[in-house]
Amino acid sequence: MLPRDEMIHWLFDVFAWLLESFGGSSRLQGTRLALPTHEFFPVSSRDPRERAQQVFDLVKEHAGMSRWPCRLEFWREPSIAEILDGMPHDGTESKGTAGSIFAREGTKEIVITCNENNLESPMDLVATLAHEFGHYLLFTATTPVPGGDEMHEPATDVSAVFMGFGVFLANSAFSFQQLDRGALQGWSARRRGYLGEVELSYALAIFACAKALPIKEIRIRLDTNPRSYIKKAAKDIEKRRRADITRLQRIDEKVPQARSD
């Protein structure tokens, strides 16, 4: 399965815009693909909040934003199982809110928040924090994202892939859980982010091909669906999009022009 051609064109346009806005091809080549391994996330604490803070610091470092001022705070949203506890249930699907970013009123302090429900899932936690750091990055852009304001949130997902977190985004885009707690039986599904598994897998394939990373080594880190989707995406890029990859590899950062007024 591949994204629609219009979406594929947009993904390449966003990558080109990110490169022009934030460092050019030299930044892309200097960005590592973060993987769910101890090498990238040497987290030691057993306390959920302390672990989350360690992950936050590591995501910030891998994103190349170590010196960007911000802090992590927590909040909690009841799970679907908690909301429906004791009620007959067949199934439900939810998008939910995993995190947010805002400037504290009256200050210049940037705060990134995380839903405490994510703390037990390292994959979801990294994906959530990467998305919020993507927001932070896009806040500093001097030109609008391709597609305008309505595409800002999807472009934030792409920016997280651009910063090296594509494996986490693709693996966390969709989760399915069966429920069996007395009267509460059925299933729940949760979608995260603004792009689906197919689109995120294609974005990850663009990142990998632009850096000449071996797709086979990335696929072993992906869940079943993204593993299949990135294989198809890489074949499509090789067949139809090599010129687009070459264009990305040759992009230099555009220096914003000073206003004449």
C-alpha cells in the first residue's frame, strides 16, 4: 500500500522545505536515525517520571535541540478502559491527545507536556516527544509549511521523521488492544499523530533513501504493517522518485533575506 500521489508529492515538498529552512543537506546527512536501543536511549531509572525525563533529554539531544530552552510536565487522561469500566462494550476507536507544547503565559518559558498514560510505552513516549519537538522546530520557521496552516500538524509529524525519529512515529501511529475485564469486553484502537502508518512509512523511506541507509536494517525495527509499507515505499522511490531524492540531497539552507522596509 502506498500513499496517494498527491500525498507523496507533498511529503517530498515538506522534506525540501525542511532542508531549505533548517540546515540543508548537510543537516540531513548529519542526522542519525534513532532506534529503540540502549545505544540511543540508555535510560536507567525505574521511576516512570524520572524515566520520562531521561527520555525527554535524550530526544532533545538527538533532535539537535539540546540548547533550546524548554521543560517537561505531565498530565493524565483516563484510558478508554477506565472510562467504560463496568459498562458493556464492543469496541471503540480514539485519537486521543498524547502531548502538547505551549509558552507559559507571561513568560518566555516553553513547556512540553506528556500524557502519563504514555509513560509505560517507550515507543509511544519517544514518538510523542519527537512530535512536540517537531512543533518547537516549526515555530522558528520563517516561511509557511507547504499546504498552508491546515497542513501544519501533518508537517509536524514529517519534521519528527526529518529529525531522525521515523521508526518511533511509524510504530506508534496505530495501536490495537483487546479488552476483557468482566463486563468490559471488546477492543479499543488508538491513532496517534496526524499521519497514518502508510504516510509515515513513506516519509521514513524518503529519509532513509536520501541518506542511503539500508532499508533492510530499518525494517527489522518496524512493526508488521510499517515493515511492509516501507518496503513498498522504497521500491516506489527507486522506480519513480530517484530524481526527487537527488534534489533533496542537493538542497542547501536558504538564508532568510533581511526586510528592506
